[in-house]
Amino acid sequence: LLIDRARQLRNTLGEPHEKACVIMYATTEDALAARDSGVRTTPILTDADACFQLGDGGWDEWIGSLTSKRRQSARKEERIFREADYSIVHQPLAECYVNLGRLAQATQSRYGYAQNADFYVRLLKAHVDNMGEAARVAVCAKPGEDPVGFCLYCLWGDTLFARWAGFDYERSNGAAEYFN
């Protein structure tokens, strides 16, 4: 289905020399499936993503696999986060993207990509339009307060793809919001 949709999009573009199709976030298995489906273009790695295997034992097993020093640090960051009275709520991006533009703006501005918050609201809306219910978000907030952070993600098979994070750095209080 992905290959068919990519070909449809490619065919709506300009002249043949301008026809290109980019499929981002494809795994090795995806690239091999595309090749088996008749795609003859050479896959090109555009960026490497960080990843780790959580395993069947979940978070606790992963924490247990860390060195003693790193495990202590991770547990401390979890404790500080809890003590700050934060919670993380997972929900469809469609339900809250309008409220996340200023957080996206703050993070993007920090790394040199200054746009107004409405620009980022439109980008988040594009994720909703193109991913539908697959676009999920983990929202970090204190009870009754506006979000201080978010992480946009999608679940595909047994993999969680974290796509984008945004934080209100003026309101975050050093409670390991990013880690949590």
C-alpha cells in the first residue's frame, strides 16, 4: 500500500526529471519490501535515529540493564519528576495539537528554527491530517495547568517512533521533564 501511494504521489509531480519520492522513517525491512515490490531506486540513509530495545520485561528490565551509575541517575530523574507533581497523558494529537504550537516554537527556536507558534500549529495539524489516529502525543503537565512539554509519536507494529518534542523552558523546573 505504501509503494502504491508513493507512486501515486510521484505521478502528480512535474516533469519526469523532477519526479522523486521520499519515504522517511523506513526500516531496513521496509526498504527490502519496497525493493521486492519493484522499486529500483537505491535507498539512501538521510539521518540516523537513536533507538533502543525495550524487551519483553519493559521499562524495569531496561533500567536494570543499565550500569549501576546510570541506573541510579535514571531512578533519581524518575523520582524528581514524580515529586514535581507532573503527569504524562497519552492522547491522539488531533485532540490537543492547537495547544502545543508554543511548546514546539520554544524548542525549535532554541535550535535556530524561529517561526511563530501558528506555523508549528499548522505543522502539527499536518501530522493529524496525514497520520490520523496514528499520530499520538504524550503531554507533560501538572494537574489543572497548561502543558509544559509534549512528545509526538506513532506506534507501528511493535515499534514506537518518537517524532517531535516541545517544551516550555521558562515553566519547566528542572524535574527531568525531557527524560520522563
